[in-house]
Amino acid sequence: MTIYVDADACPVKLTIIATSREFEVPVVLVKSFSHFSHDDEQPGVETIYVDTGAEAADYRIMKLAKTGDIIITQDYGLASLGLAKGCTVLHHKGFTYTNENIDQLLYSRYVNAMARKSGKRTKGPKAFSSEDEAAFSALFRKTLEEALR
């Protein structure tokens, strides 16, 4: 099992890395070259840099991921592809993408995009909170425990 992180805007990278070390599960951060920094390098964590194109990180993750891997992303499209490949897919706000909820999430993304395209304003996501981080941390730990049984 490997953990793949859509890492450009992921606020829980340090939590993922620390918890993964406890469970001795490898982590791969996938991010665009525009986010390159030597300061981000972590021992035991592989970082893959991709072009700055809109879905470059998503495509790389899908090329690498295998059934049974864990993907962490806020991108519903990537989540949908990961589920189809047999991966466990988590959102950094502490919920699991499932075959039962992905269609509704994709539909709401589509409706909001159409509203914006027609000139309407839509609300953006709520700010990431300490409660979100705690929810993710608990979910991630539980997911690893169940996967490694």
C-alpha cells in the first residue's frame, strides 16, 4: 500500500507524513513545479513534481496508484477516478469519498460551475479549521488501521 497525496493545496501533509511513519506506509507527494521548495523535502517521503497544467498531478497519481492504495485529494474528479481503480480516497476535511457520495459531489460541482459560467456568484469552500484537521487525523488513522489488519 502507498499513500498518494494531491499535495499542491493539501493542508494536512504533515499529519499524513507523521501518521504514515507510525504505520510504516510510504507516502508520495505529487505537486506542480510551481510549488517546488527544498524546505518541503521530508526524509522517507517521495516527492514527484509535475508540469503546472490543470490536471497534471491528477494524471500522475492515477498512473501510479494501484488497487488498495490511499489517495488524499480535494478534487472530486480525481476522487472519482481513484474509486474506480479500487483505491480508498479521503478528503482533507475528514470524509471518505465513496461510490455512494461521489455522484452527488460531482453533480454539485457541475451545478456550481454552470452558475459561475452564467455570471452568478457561488460560495467557496469554508476555511480549513482545527476541527477539520482533527476529523481528518482520526479518519486517516482509522483508515490505516483497517487497511493493515
